[in-house]
Amino acid sequence: MAFVKRTRIPETPPLRWWEAPYLAIGSFGGTGFFPMASGTVASFAACVLYVFLPPWPWLVGVLGAVLFLFGVPATSWMAVRYRDNDPSQATVDEGAVMLLILVFFPREWGYLALAFFLFRFFDIAKLPPCRRIERLSGGWGIMLDDFVAGVYTAVLLAVVYLTKLMPAWASIPLPNLWS
């Protein structure tokens, strides 16, 4: 298995108008079409989106949950379209889970950066039971293995938060662009 997986796009039929939302959601706004590290790009895009969203945890949580729920059929469709159980173009899983992680922690640069790096580590490492969950059919396997990586990330972030291990220099609040 290569370190950077890229699904080769087979010859696909033209995109029909009603399939465009599946593609937009499944690729997390097109981040899945970056030539390398599309999951990392999607996770970073979710972090950027988080910075620009109003600082309302409920909004971030709802957006993450809606993306996750709509991501299941969208990634199922992409798996069929690209003839791959987990196509690299399907990146809504990274985006949705990144938002769901961030909703529980302070809006500070340190937590944002640590969440990003920990999530990418756990998503790539595929610690148990991620490989088994990844084998679930369609979009459920694509979405839930990242959810488990997000749980691992959230647990470590909670340890950092509860033990106050975040250094003071990293506790700089994110800008509130909505005030």
C-alpha cells in the first residue's frame, strides 16, 4: 500500500445535474480533487472554515453532523462512481469529523493545530478498529473509520485540556470575525 493513495479516475459517464450535490458534498467542496493528500487538504479546509464561522459551538456541531449524515450517501455514490471502496476524492469524512472534534474544545490556535495533527495521524495510522470499520459497506465504512480516528483525537485533546498541558503561548484565541 502506498503512503499516499490516489484513486485513478476511471472513464466515468458525464455528471448528471442531480449528481452534482453528491460530488460537492462527497468531495468536501472539491478538496478531494487535490492531486496529493486530499484528506489532509480537506482537514485543513475544515480548520479554515472553523476559523471563519461564528464562535457558536452549536452551529459548528450542527454543520459537522449534517455534513456527516449527508456524507454517507454522498461517499456511497462516489465509491460506485469511481469504482473504489474508499476513493481518495471522497473527503467529506475528514471535513465533517474535524468540525465535530473542534466543537468540544476552546477556540484557540493551540487546540486547532493539535486537533489537526492528531486527527491526521490517527486517520492515516488506522489504529484498531478503524480497518475493520472501513470494510463496512458504502459510505458507512468511509465515514465511520474517520469518526473513530476523531474519537481518538478528542480523547487525547481532552487529556491535554483537563491536565492543562497546553502551553500558554499556544492558548491564543482565534479571531472573532463576527463581533
